[in-house]
Amino acid sequence: MPSTLMLIVLAATLAVVTLQAWRLGNERRDVVLLGTFSATLGLGAVATAV
């Protein structure tokens, strides 16, 4: 449970950071990189929950 909660918090935080970076107009590759890491952490949270 603690690892799942940690991954959920990290994924949510990176998702918010990704949205902020996109809103501020950062380079597309940087936003894609943040989104990729956010999705990877989200998938890790799902995998640990199962």
C-alpha cells in the first residue's frame, strides 16, 4: 500500500507539473517528457495496486 500511494502522489504531481509547463508554453519535447514520466508512474501505481 505505501508504494502504491507514493506512486499515485508522484504521478499526480507530475501530471500537474506537465499541465503547468504546457500552459506556460515550454518546449513541446519537455512537456512530452514530463507526460511520459507521469504516465509511467501511473502505470506503476496500477501495477502495484493489482
